[in-house]
Amino acid sequence: MRGYVISLDKFTKSRGAEREALRRARHTVYVLDSQWAAHKFWAKSTQWVLWWPQVLEHARLIEGGIHRIPWRHTSGKKLLSL
């Protein structure tokens, strides 16, 4: 079963144990850039709606891994693998 995680956490604790556990579980993880934390709910919601079609398409094509979602959305911007 494929699992998805969306988080502001970079999963860097425990010397990489968290990331390794997520990889072994074959979850697809989307990490929001730290800039997301600096904004209020409605600003985050607006950005998330802009990113959502790309995230859905990416999730359809990719299985597993950890990917970064930048704050700023432009038409050519892509999700980056961590």
C-alpha cells in the first residue's frame, strides 16, 4: 500500500533513522520548505491550492522518496527530490 506524508518537518532527527524508516515503508513524502512556516493559514492555503495539481501528478508518476515543495509557485517550478 502506498502512503503519503506532507510535512514541514525535514526528518533529520535520529541520524537519518526517520528518513530511512519512511523509505523502507515506501512512503512518498512531501516536505514543505521552511518558508511555509512563516506564513499564516490563508496564505499557506492559497499556495497549497496552486501546488496541488503538480503534487497530484507527481504522486501519480513517482513511488516513494522524499520531495521538497518550495514556497513560491511558478509554472516552470518543479518539486525537488531530497
